[in-house]
Amino acid sequence: MEIDFIYEGDYSILEFDECRSYINTYLANDAVIVPGYDDERDYLAIETYQNIYPDRDVAQVQISDIAIGGGGIHCITQQQPNP
């Protein structure tokens, strides 16, 4: 078993209590949507997901405003399987 580590975003710069988790993603049919927080560690999350899912496009969306409400990309999406 191989384990990939993903670092959390930097909490020391936050004005609000929010969860900065890079594992709260959305897996689309051919893509992975990864959260971003305008944080220097955002690129590490992209690189990690590119290594885990080499056959999928990896895109990052800045979600700091969503995270303030306690959610993330996976929390606010509903997947529909490809028929």
C-alpha cells in the first residue's frame, strides 16, 4: 500500500475559523477538482493529485469563502455517474 500525504493550509493567517482541507475534492469523470486557499501549499496539493490521478485533469478552485461556512468542494457538490 502506498500512502500519499497532503499538507493542510496555513491556519496562522486566518481571520475566521475555517477548515482548510485539500482532501475535500470532487472527482469528475475525467477530472479532479481540488480546493485552493490562496496559500503557498496549494501547489503541493495539485502536484499530489496529479501523481495520484495521472489520467485525469487536475484543476484547482479557490474556495476560502466557501470554507468559512465549514464546507468544501465535495460538501457542496452532488456527483452524477457517467451513463
